[in-house]
Amino acid sequence: MSLLKEQLKNKIPAVQEEIKNLLHEKGDEKISEVTVSQAYSGMRGIKAFVCDTSSVSADKGLIIRGKPLLDITNIAPEEVFFLLLTGDLPTVNQMDNLKKEFSSHLIVPDYVWNVLKALPKDTHPMTMFNTGILAMQGESIFQKKYDKGMPKEEYWEAILDDGIRLLAKLPTLGAGIYRMRFNKGPKIAPDSTKDWAGNFVHMTGLPDEQGSFHKLMQLYFMLHCDHEGGNVSAFASHTVASALSDPYYAVSAGLNGLAGPLHGLANQECLKFVLNVFDEFKGLPSKNALTEYCWNRLNNGRVIPGYGHAVLRCPDPRFSAFIDFGQKHIKNDEIFGIVDLLFKVVPGVLKEHGKAKNPWPNVDAASGSLLYYYGLKEFNFYTVLFSISRSMGMISQMVWERALGIPITRPKSVTTEWIKNNI
């Protein structure tokens, strides 16, 4: 048995008992009320289900298992996956055990590549990525055990087994798609001695002589791992998994939501904006010139991409982590310089303008410029990177939902006529 699974076996009974008692004591208490406007506006702000892996505070940003994000930016993606699942940071022994488990499942089957090769040459990378995941569904341990009559108490273990095997393959799948889709040459085989992020960098074939691209991808995969349960990708994945669809189906469902322009494509738009600033000024503008540029854009009815967030009322800590990384590792780069200068300019402009509820940057305002600096310049591939990371959160939530026996998601809907007659 893996040390991660052993840790969960020790924790799950206590959490099951805690929730049983909570339901007995407070099961009839209200945690939210729904207004007509909320029912017509994407259920925004309605507290309707539980997610313990992470939460988002308007004043603090992302909190993972009780730990504010900026307190744990030094940990690797494998460590944050362990933390999401168990609530604990792994010991050295537990981390080595998990890395060994990942390294034994790195290979994407040949039939997946054959499926991807049959797609049109201009297929979007996200379509290729999700197709690759779905193509592997026949590998699902959960599905095979369920068909044989697996007890409900064992559901979470099969979900975890599937999740680890899928997560191990995602950097291989993503890097292979990068090389295939953008004509970078033949696929590069994974290296079982490298960590999750290091293997991805290795398999892209992009240069990393100083090792800082590896450090960036460790940070990138760690920062995007989870964002509570109500965002489109997490909620879509949760809903599909609640039907006892295996992680291949459920992760793919979530990532299809992530592919939408209102969710995972935002970093592309932010980088395009930064590059437009660069083209406009033929380099890094002065602070006064950039201030005027931003005012002109707002006065023409346009937004500043990367600024504002539906929940946060502070700088996104993920943005802060990326800015700190760039200031440490990137010198004399005008593209990153524009991102850094925008942070000094835009919040003040938006505050004076007065229409933005949140003048602070979100994660997308910085992430694209860092990828661009390290040579990953194909914009429509960026959401694949987001997907590799966010799959950790989806799978962690799935494991606990099956461990706690959370039933199928089936909210009740009403008609417009019912609202007119009953409210």
C-alpha cells in the first residue's frame, strides 16, 4: 500500500464520524438563501455544497487546507497534491513514495497517440488533451472494479488509484501534444528520475540550462492546483463524478469547462494585451505613458485584461507569487517589465476611474508573460498547462466525495412561470 493511501485510510474514518455528528447536530440549519436574481445569474454566491480541499477568501485569496497560498509557494506539485488529499504536508519518506508511484505510470499508451494523429492538424491543443484523456478511459480501475461489484467503502481507493495513474501521465500527454501540434519534432520519452514539473520541461524540449524554467513550472503547477469547488471546471467535474463516472470522464468534463473563454483562456488575453502595449511603445513605456494608455483604453469602454476578480478584493496571491518569481529570475526583459509596471499603474487608475469593484490583478495578469519568456510562446497551449495542474484539485475532491458517500448532484430547478406565480 502506498503511504498516501495509508494516510487517507487513517484519516477518513475520523472525518466520516465528524460529518455524521455535524449532520445530526446541525443538519437542519440554513447556510444560504437563494434570491431570484441569483437563480438567473449562474448561482453566484449561493452556498450550496462543501469543498474542504481549498477555499477562497475575498481578503486573502486562495487557502489550501487552511494554509494561505503565499505560505506554501515553496512546495512542489507532488507535495500540494498530498496536502490537498490529506490536509498534511508529506514527510520526506511519504514524498519519495508518492514520486515513485507517479514515476511508475508515466507512459501514455500508443493508441492514444494514434487517435491524436488522426485529428486535423489545426485541432486546438485542449481538444487534443481532452481527447487523449477520454481515450484512456478503458484503463480505469474504478470502472473495472465497479463492474465486478466493488463495495461502496472501497470507491475512494479506486478513484485514488485512477487519479494517480492519470495525473502521472498528464505531463507526458501535454508535452507530447505540444511537440506534435506545433511541429517541434518527435515526442521525447519521460525520465523516471525527474519530478512531475521537471519531466514536463524535459519532454517539451525547451532549453533550461539554468533550471529556472523547471522552477517556474513547479510554481505554475502548484499555484493552479485548486480553487474551491464552485468554479466551472471543479463543479462540472464534481457533478459528473457524482454519477459515479470515473476520473477519466469526470476530469475531462471539468477540463472542457476550463477550455471556455470565461474560465481558463484568460491568460492568453492578458498576454496579448501586454504584447499590444509592447508593440504600441516599441518596448517598455514610461510610467506616465502607460498610465495615459490605460486611461484611453478605459475611456473607450474597454477593460484592462487581468485586473478584477469575481471573488477577490485583494491582489491575487498567485499573481504575487509569479511577480516575485519574475523579479528574482528575469532580468532586462521588456515583456515582463510591462507586466511589472502595469501592477504599479493599473490599480490606481481603476480606483480613480471608480467602476471596478476590484482593481487588483488576478493570476492571469502575470502567468503568460513568464511562459513567453521561457520560450513557450504558443498561446493556445497555455490552458493545457492550467489543466495539468487543476486536475490535482478535481481528483482530490473526487476521492473525498466518494469516501464520504456524497450522493449524486441533482439540484431542483423551477420555471419562470413558477417564479412569477409563487414569489
